[in-house]
Amino acid sequence: MHVAIPLYPKFTALDAVGPYTVFAFAPGWRVTFVAAEPGPVTDDVGTLTLRATAAYRELPGPDIVLVPGGAGTVEAIGDRALLDWIAAAHPHARWTTSVCSGSFLLGAAGLLRGRRATTHWGWLDQLAGVGAVPVSERIVRDGDIVTAAGVSAGIDMALTLLGDTVDERTAQAVQLAIEYDPQPPYDTGSPHKAPPGLIETSRGLIPV
């Protein structure tokens, strides 16, 4: 299986690197970071840079498309090369997926009309603007399109896809290999669990 992760300026690092790590540990799987042209692309904090090793034209039909989100999503919605690649790759892919606000790029590429989808809680209601039916769940599958909620949810999505595509034992082995055993010190990972005032504080931490 060949997974393609498109990079664009101001993507969120964990959106891309979390799923990348899951798939990179899977036997026989390959992950390629792609962009309009090969080269470095910097994240939305401005301190981490990943290198795209292939151009869109070099990878027209990956088995899985995984679109990260990030502060750069707003500008990327106007990136015709990126949107055209997503739209053209989708019919050939077993799964077309996104993490966080990457779902807005799927929508801008015309793939979410009437489809159930999710994104980061801070922008969930706005998904309807790109034709989607917003769903407040961590992982949402609608046919061959799978969307994950904010940032860390991409790891869960990648493990889910690995289990569905290969088998549960393989996914479980990868989860153990990367020691993904979440035990957060605070139970505030969802707005539904947040104490008063924390949502506003959290919004202020998100790169824009």
C-alpha cells in the first residue's frame, strides 16, 4: 500500500507525522510526502520543516490520500494544484482521508457534498460550507472517505485504516510497536469535557 501525504505551507505537524508513523511501521506499506514540487515545507508553528520527495504529477494514483490540516488550510483552499491533485487521485484511491481542517480541502476539491465528515471541534460547524454533513465524532467514515477530528485523532484514524485494510492483528502490532497507549494526565481532550473558560484559552493556542 502506498500512502501519499500532501504538504502545503503552515500544515500542522502531528496531522501528518502521526499517521505517517503508523503507516511507516506497517509491513509492506510506503509513505510519500508530496507537494507541487519536491522540497522543504514548513509547519504552522514555523519551526519544523518536512521535505516533500515527490511532486503531485509523480504520484497520480496512491492507494491512500491523507490530507493534513493546519493554519495554512485557508490559503490552501485556493491552491488549485493541490485541489486538482486530490480530486484526480480520489477515484483511484482505496481511501481518501483527512485530519483536522484537512477536511475543508477535501470539501474544496468537491469530495464532501452530502457526505458525513468531521474536523477539529473549533471549526466543525463550518464544514457545512463545503457541502459536508458535520458530525461530532473522532473518526467519521462515509464510503471511501474517512475524516478525523483534531490533530491527535489522525493516529487513531491511521490505526483504524490499517486494521480495516490488512487485519486487526497487524494494526494492534503497530500500536504496540509505537507504544500508543494514551494515558493523558488531564481529562480535557474534548470541548465536552472542558471546564468553564478553557475553550477560549485553548482557541488562543491554535496557530492562525
